[in-house]
Amino acid sequence: MGNGGDTNIVIETTITFSNNILYSTFYFYFNSFIYGCLINFIMDYTQLLKRAREGLPEIVSVRERFEVPKVKGHLQGNRTVISNFSMICSTLRRQPQHILKYLLKELATSGEIKNNLLVFNRKLSSLAINQKVRQYTNMYVLCTECGKPDTKILIEGNISYLKCQACGAKHHIKN
Ligand SMILES: [Zn+2]
């Protein structure tokens, strides 16, 4: 009898003891988890603040990853000759005639594509041409939703659309 009672006490003590260990283990991991969450939250928040301070919303940084090509060229008398026009067209993945039409209208000049060179019949600064290439890219290449350049121009009837192959967005563009 006496022996049995002793065994019961020992068992009870062991159970209480292991419960205490369980509780402290649980609290230890629970606290670690909470601290972990807090630290992650603070880090995320710091990142957010940093981004806000730099004034760079997500979409803009995505856009900036795609580099709009810069023109290379020279003046020839009263003309401006762009030597890397075909590279620009292939980077933007647009028809040379489509880009040419836009640039001529925007830069208020006549011009043509001759032996892979783009020739404007006017003296133009590379700054002005680059600005128009960037405008064209924003209008006819980059998706307004996700900012990626993986887009196609769709023509339905008389209306043109820019269809994004990355996110599926589709929006109306000028012809
Ligand atoms: Zn998109």
C-alpha cells in the first residue's frame, strides 16, 4: 500500500514537472514568435518609410527597370541622322513606321527611314528626340497597370488598344 502511494506521488510530481516544462517551452516559443512578428513588422515598416521618403511608389520602380533606349546620331547640314533607330524599334518591339509617324508629328518635321537610318529634315537636339521616344514608350509600350513593356497593340475596327501580356490589362490608346 505504502509503496503504491509513493509511486502515485512520484507520478503526480513528474506530471506537474513536465507540465511546467511544457508551459515554459510554450511561452518561450510563443514569445519568440511574437517578437519575431514584431521585428518583421518593424522592418517592413522601416522599408515602407524608406520608400515613402524616396518618393518611389512600386509601379514607378517597375517602370524604371525597363530602360527606354537613347538615340545616337549626328547632324548633317540641316538634317539630323539617327543611327540606332532599328535598335530602338526592336527594343520597343514596335513597327518602325509607327514610331516614325509619331516622332515626325511630335517634332513637327518631315523625315524618312533610309538604309536603317532615321533622317529628320531639321536640326534637332538628342534631348528633344529622347523625350519624344520616352513619351512614345509611355503611351504605346508600357502597360498602365503593371508598368511592364510586354504589350501588344491590338486594332479592333477603328479603335486601338494596348494589351498587356504580363497582367492581361487592356486599355484604349490613340491611333
Ligand atoms: Zn500589365
